[in-house]
Amino acid sequence: MNIPFVLVCLVIIALLIGSAVRLNRRINERLAELDAERARNPLDPFSAWMELYRLHEERRHDARR
């Protein structure tokens, strides 16, 4: 067995795992921020529905051109 190759592979795997853990933490922090913001400013379902309708109409209008 090629010991240097195995050691290099283990180091690369450790770096990739560390990178994945850091990315996961950043994503979880961002999701927590978004949840806190959403709790402070609850979404009005009617305005959200109207926004979706407006976007749908714009897309339909652009498709006709």
C-alpha cells in the first residue's frame, strides 16, 4: 500500500469535510436570520398572492410577444 498517497487522500478528505461543516454552519446561521426576520415581519398572505399573480401576468404577457 502506498502510505504517502493514503495520507494525502486523508488530508484532502479532512479539508473537504471541514469545508462542508463550515458551509453548513453558515447556511444554518443565514436560515436562523431569515426565520427571525420573518417572525418580526409576518407575511401578509393577500399581498403575497397578489405579487405571485402579478409575476404570473408579467410572464404570460412576455410569452405573447
